[in-house]
Amino acid sequence: MILKDRFYSILAGEGLHFTIKTNADHAVYKGHFPERPITPGACLLQITQELLSYAKGKPMQLQGVKNLKFVAIHTPDKVVNVDFKDLGNEKYQVTIYDPTTVYVKMSGQYMCVNPDLQ
């Protein structure tokens, strides 16, 4: 996993539901943006791929996105939930949120990239 344990930590996880915290001291935030750091959308998508891989116990890769909405700006001080709803055929509806704000809503297709890499 590229970002896990460096860019973010899993605080809790059960099935397809996770609670995570991003690392405010990570170099990404020094460049995006130093005075008011925000989490890049690409990092949020990578996190979904890594968490789904973790949940399924095999390497998953995001293959396509049907709908993607960055609803609010995520800052590194926010602890968030990441929930996956299994739509069948490796399609998932993903929501990243905290108790008061939804940050990302998406529907995506994932696939196992190499089942031997567990």
C-alpha cells in the first residue's frame, strides 16, 4: 500500500466501513497548500483503492468511475469515515464523510490486479 501508515492511518475498520485520519505532517500537505493544506482528490481516490484492497485481502485497482463528486474540501485535521456499498460485479458506491460533512461521493469499478500478490 502506497499511502497507508504514512499519509493516513486506519483508526477503525470492519467489513467495508473504515475510520481514518490523515497525517497533517506529510509532505503532500506542505505543497498542497502550505498556508491552508487540503487533501488532494487523487490521494482520496488512492485511499479508497487501498482500503478496498485491505478489506478484500487482495490488491484492487480502480478501473473506472461512473460518478464522482468532491462535495467539500477535506483538511488533514478531520477524522473521516470511508464506507463502501457493494453494488455487485466489483462495483462500489463510496462515501467519505464525518458526522457533519460529506467530502466525496462516488461510484466506481474496481478489479483485482494480481490475486497472487496478497
